[in-house]
Amino acid sequence: MGRDEFVALVKRRGAELYRELPWRGIDDPYAVLVSEVMLQQTQVARVEGYWGRWMEEFPDLGALASAETPRVLELWQGLGYNRRALALKRAAEECASQLGSTLPATAEELEKLPGIGPATAAGIVSFAYQRPSIYLETNVRSVFLHELFPGQSGVPDSEIIPYVADACPNDNPRSWYYALLDYGAHLKSIVPNPSRRSQHHARQSKFEGSRREKRSFILKAALANPSGIPTADVENALDDFEQAYGREPLDHALFESLVNELVDEGFFKLDGTLILP
């Protein structure tokens, strides 16, 4: 398939499958950043229920930078991968202290901020600043794999990126990538996920019974007790939770390592044997 034929196909399918989403068609780089981070490894339907509430409470970088970390984490609960919330706050703090509470306008500068990788940076550049970029996330990747690499497995991004760069228009890259995202989401609903044929595809690990679930349980217990909660109480509650689902109680060393991880990453503090959010 030639370039012009591919571009025409994506535009046509994008128009047919367009999804009206609250973070689309806006020029606020911060609002786009929040949507892009929330959408990492999280379904659109779930993000729709969080993005608006987040923007009401933290409407700009300054508001997020000055917010209390427990409140930031509390508002994030249910989205998963809580590190993303901390990274968002740290990025806001850097922007507030060093950049006049504004986000940089280039992908290179954006990627220097916490939690902003190539795809997130490219999304901000194209969606908020309306400039061409190489935006390669799972739905976009799916379209290129499905249409330009049919039947091929283990396709590296290095082979896809030249096509992404060549196809992105100089005028209105925002609409172009919306079309790719919507067509890619549709493809996943009607054929085996094309992105599995990418060399970089990684299956999302199961949450139930995982280390992530245990970390989440501990964090929720901390956030539910703003004046502090003894580690022994959290460990006992977690043991009860594990046994309720037919699993063995936690090894004490594993529990301690999870608590120390969360402390080191900035989720809460530890005062002796008391967890303080």
C-alpha cells in the first residue's frame, strides 16, 4: 500500500470511527499531559471518569505542584499504576519551580520531565501544540502493523517509525493522530490485537495476587488513615485479604520490602512502625 492510499484510508476510517472525548480538541498542554499519562495502560472508558475530576481539582500545573501528595494519590485511586500520579506531581513541581508553571514545547525538553517518555511527549506536541511529531503508542502501532506489515511478526519500532514520520502531516497533526487512535482501537475489537506482532509488545501482567495488588492494598490503607496506621495493622489486614482469596499470608520480609519500596518512592513516610501518608 502506498503512502497516499494509506493516508486516505486512515482519514476515512478515522472520520467514521471518531470518538468524542473530553480531552480532545484542546490547546492546554497540561490537560493533554494529564490525559496522556492517565491513558497509559488504562482503558479510555475508565479514564473518562477520572480526567474531569482531576482537572477540576488540579486545573493547572501550579495547582498540582502545590497539592498535598496524599490528595493527589487519593484522586488517582482506581486508575492503577500509582507511580504515574507521583510522576505527574513531580513534573508539575519541576515546571513550577524552573519553567514558570508552563510545559516545554518540544519533545526533547518534555522528555526531561519525570514520567514523560517519547510517546507522551509526542502526544503533547501534536495534540496541544499542533506540530508534527512521531507519536507511536499501541493503537497507532496497531494500524501501521495491520495495514503495512500484514502477517509479519516481531516487527521493531525502528521499522515502523519512518512510516509514522512520513505520514504525519504538517497541518493539523492532531486530527491525523485522532484518526489513527480511533481506527487502531476499532481494529483491536474486530481482529486479534495487531500490536502483538510488534517486537516491543508486552502482555500486561495479571493484577490479582500480584505484587502490584499488594502495594495497592498497603497504599490504600495508608491513605485511609491520615493520622497514621501501625504497620502491624496493615500487615494483618493484608494477610486477611490474601486468605479471603485463597492465598497464603504474606511472608513478613516481603511485607517489609513492599513498605520500604513505597516509602523510597515517596508514597508515604514511615515513623518507626507508623505509616504516615
